[in-house]
Amino acid sequence: MLLDEHNSKLLFAASAIPVPQGAAVFPGEEDDFAPGYPLPWFLKAQILSGGRGKAGGILRIDDPADFPAKARKLFSREIKGESVPFIRVEPGEDIAHEFYLSLSVSRRQRCILLTCGRQGGVEVEKQGAENLLIQKIRLPEGPAPHQIRAAFFHLGLDRERFRDFAGFLDALFRCLLDNGLLLAEINPLVLTPDNRLVALDGKVEMDDNFADLHPETEVYRRREHAAPEENMARDAGLSFVRLPGWVGLMVNGAGLAMATMDLLNFSGLPASNFLDLGGAADQKRMETALELLFGDTRVKAIFINLFGGILSCEKVALAMQGALGGTSPKKPIVVRMSGKDAEAGLKILREMDGNNLHMAADMQAAIAILDTIRPADAAPVDHPAPLDIPLGPRPAPTDWRSDAHFLIGADTPILVQGITGREGQLHTRLMQEYGARVVAGVTPFKGGQETLGVPVYNSIAEAKRHHDIGASIIFVPPRMAADAVAEAVDNGIPWTVCITEGITQHEMLAAFERAEGSPTRIVGPNTPGIIVPGKTKIGIMPTMPFMPGPVAVFSRSGTLTYEVADRLTRAGIGQSICVGIGGDPFIGVDFVDLFEMIRNHDQTRAVIILGEIGGQAEENLAEYVVRTGFDKPVISFIAGQTAPAGKRLGHAGAILEAGGGIQDKLETMGRAGFAVCPSLEAVAEATKKALK
């Protein structure tokens, strides 16, 4: 959640960080505005994008009579495509010096970064190498005394200002920690002639997971910054992003949604939106989703693409039937269903009265139907053709040796953390039905009970007195999940699989810091888990797409894992190991860790990597493969190639940052000898060639 300047300063002020006086003024209030502070006043357009000063979004007032006209001028202005919903009015501030100060969560460095600059202002990073000092901060401790001193001396403040600066920095860190912030930036931080430190401008980004867990933070969200349909989708728990095309998109799971968006865009049928139903496509969500797409005049047809894993296609069809109320859809809808209960779901839809309802056997058939519906006046949206890089030569051999092994199998004893909860019981039963050896469960204050024939303990320490534990799986709510990971780590559990999504980034960073040097391998969070086909599963993966075989599948997306496994199985290609590494920005075991383990895994002859935009996981893997001479063929597919820069698509890890490097990612993988598949359709064929 990105806050505008006004709300950033309200948050700062609530954290005892000095900010200028200021008031919010909305359209229609400009004639009656009479602040109680002296001239000059500065009128500042409140938008979420940067660069408003250069775009004329800040105006000075020296005569109160000029205020209404200048305020209306800002309200009528559009800055970087954003309208101005309100302005902040501040008095002028005397400035002796301007600095830069920020605390930010670094995905690449897996820590908090404290950055201070001797000069603030626009393009602060371009003011020379000597301007910025960047230090890594540990959680939950915060800046160490020596780091505070280093920042203070770097800024060149007078000695008598040290106590004030240390207090200011401590307040900023507490603001970051107490409010789940990913970014707390002050640019500029000013020193006034009377030696006060003041946050003259502020930029704050709050972790969406933290905001979801703390409804009181909603006061800092301005709904005016979002389009009505985005607010409507958010209220319904849908992940929605508006795009420039004409095909409305409705999918379950961010990975499959991104892959479908790419397929549409590459096929010349541009998507008008990204809409992820998630794992709870009930009638209310379906009604909201259809209302969004039916009400958007840009949407000429709708593509519903579902793979039933945990989600039942039959239940989705019933929800869709109820949402349509037995009437024909207002716009053409093309439906493709596969996986769990797909035939039952399609049967329900076929029996509905609807000339505008089309069933497709697969994704390619859906594309063919949509092509016949293409409106004559549809404006083209240009996208570069997808890269299709065939499997290259294996990397040159090296003397690299690995002692790591993947040792999870049919005999692995499993402990379920949160076994007595609804999700814990459901998936414990499903794991048992697949043959997984669940030996114990943990739920605090429920010790001594038995669930599904499994003894329940109050703690892992208690369970370990009675059982050998090879792996734990976590079904614990987000508020307590990071502590559950820490409990597994502190008890030396060899593997722990954290299914939970929605954990705040601060808490997972602290948990991973705690796990440094530990023998525990953490999978996730926000993962579907692990399956060794025909032997065991530690997770929530559906079993029907998988069969034993020679190909390992490692993925950042649950739905893509099921989709690809199903395609492989239909092509007669089985799987040796399938692991979802998790979709969050901070995860435990990554692609490199898994490759290190399967170097010596004789049952694995080839590896499939299912990646996404954002992050460096795939590039890091490519570097590892070349550096260590990894000698098994690697087939890859990356979802989200046509995503708009800077938009989060679904889970938090899937973000293509402005000016991002999707092309570099794909080319780096190609140079490492990976087969880079242009579509999901190509994965099974490329794998078959690799196994010859």
C-alpha cells in the first residue's frame, strides 16, 4: 500500500517524527480554506507517482486571494496520468541544509537498508558516489549504535545535534517496525536555522499483508487514488489490475493468470485486465468479478481459465451459474476448465441457457474461439514476440562436488503444526490418503488430543520426546506463522514447509535471520509444498496431475506447477520431485538450493523451472548452473512477460519493477543452456526432446 505525501506525514507525526504543519484540501473546499499559519503557502498535489514538482504539481502562494484559483488549477491537472484528488497545503519552512534519509526493505539483500545522503532532492542517487551511505540493519534490533554514529558523521552534523539525530532515527525505525513499512523515505530531511530536524517530504509504502492484518491502517489509504473497479475488486478480496486490451481475464492463481495474460497478448488478443480469483471462487466473488467485467465498456469478451487443484471446477461452475441467475451472459464468455472436477463443472455450464457461453477443451482452443469474437474496432496492443530458446549445450564440466541430497521419501515422518484447525485437518487427511507418514501434530493448549489418528502435542519440543521428525508442515494463521517457522528452526527439524500466505515481510526476514546457520531447510512461505509422486506429499498439491518419473519440477507458482505436471503426465512424462519454492519476496529454499540437492539424485534426469517476473531467482540459478557445470538439462517457462512495469500481480513476489529486466532474465537463462519455452504448450515437447 503506497501512501501519498499527506498520509505519509500523518503516519510520521503519529510516530513522533517532526513534520511541517499541513492541511488537506479537497475540490469544493478551496473558497473557504483559511489556514492559521503564515505565508508563503505551498500547494502540493497529492498523487502516488513521483516527479510532481517538475510536472507543475507544487505551487507557491504569497497572497491568500490567489489560493482558490491556484487550487482549482491543481485539481484540474493530470500528472503522469493521475488526476489530483486533493492537495496538501503547508507553510514555507526555513532551510539551513537538506539531507536524504530512508529505511527500506531490500529484496535482493534480504534485509533493511538504512540510507542517508549528504544532499537530498530529486535524483539523489545520481549526486555522486560520495553522497550516499548505505548500511544493513538487522531485525528486530534496528540500527546499532555504531550505525547511528556512522550515519551522523556521514551527514556532517554538528556534535550537539547527535542526540536529536539518534532520536529522530530511532523514531523512524519504530515507525517502520510498528506499521509494517517496506519504505520510509524522507527527501528532503531538512535542518532548520534553529537546528530542528524536519521531514519536509515523505514517501511511505506499507506491506499489504500488514495492512490486511491491521484494519486500523485503512485510515491511511486514499481510495481516490485507485479506479472504482480496483476498489470494488479489493473489497471483494480479488487481485485486479487494469490493462489496455479488450479481453477480460478471470483466472485462479497468480502464476496461471500471468501465463494466460501473456498467451492472450502474444496471440494478438490483448487482455483488458488481470483478475485472480484466488482459491475461493465463491458466488459472491464470482458476482463481483462478472460485474467488473460486464460493466467495463472496454471488455468485449471474457476468458475464464481455471485449473482445479485445491479449487473445485464444479464449485466454480455452480458459483458462476448462481451469479448469472440463469440468464445468458451479457458478453461472450469462453471457459476452459481442467483438473479437479473439470468434467462436472463443464457439464453444469453446458446445461445453462446461454448463446454467449463457449466451452473450450484447452487453452489453444479458447484462443481460437476468442479470435472469432474479435471486434472489428479492436485497437491493437503491441507486445514483442515471446522468446523461444531451444535447449543449449550443457555448461562446461567443473570439479564442483556437492554433499547435499534430497532425502524426503515415503518413510519421512511428518509433523503438522496447526493440525486441529480446519485447513490443518483437511490437508492432513489428504496427505494421509496419499501415503504420507504423519506421526504427530502440534496445537498449543490442545496437547493430549488425537486428530485423524494422530497424537496432538502442545509444542514441537514435546512432540520430539516421542517421535523422530523429518519434516514439519505449517497450517498456522499469518499472525503466528513466522513464530511457527522459528519453533521448527529452534527444534532442529530438517525440513519445514510453510503453507501460510499473508505473513508480513518484516516477520519473515526476522525468522530467516534466526535460521542462519541452522540445519533446517525452510520451504516457503506461501508455497503449495512438496510432492514426491507415488511416495509422499508434504503440502496442499492435488495429486491427480502427478505421476512418478524422471523430471523434477521447481516452481514459484502453485497453479503453474499443477498445470505443467498435468501436461507432462498427459504426455507420458512423470515427475521425480515437485517443489513450490513460494511466491513471496522472501523465501527459504530457492532454485539454487534445490539444484544443489538433485545433482546427485539419480532418479532425476531433467529439471523444469517455472518462474515469474520480479526478483533474481532465475538469474541466480543460471549463474550457478554455469559456475558449477550442472549437467542435467533445464527447461524453463517464465510467466508475466507482458506485465506492465511496476504493477504487483497477485502474490507479493510477482512484480516487474519500472525499467525491469524480463528480457535480460530470459536471455541470461538462454546463455546458461536452458530451454526457454514461449508458452505452456511448449513445455512438454521441450522436455521430451531433453530426455532423448
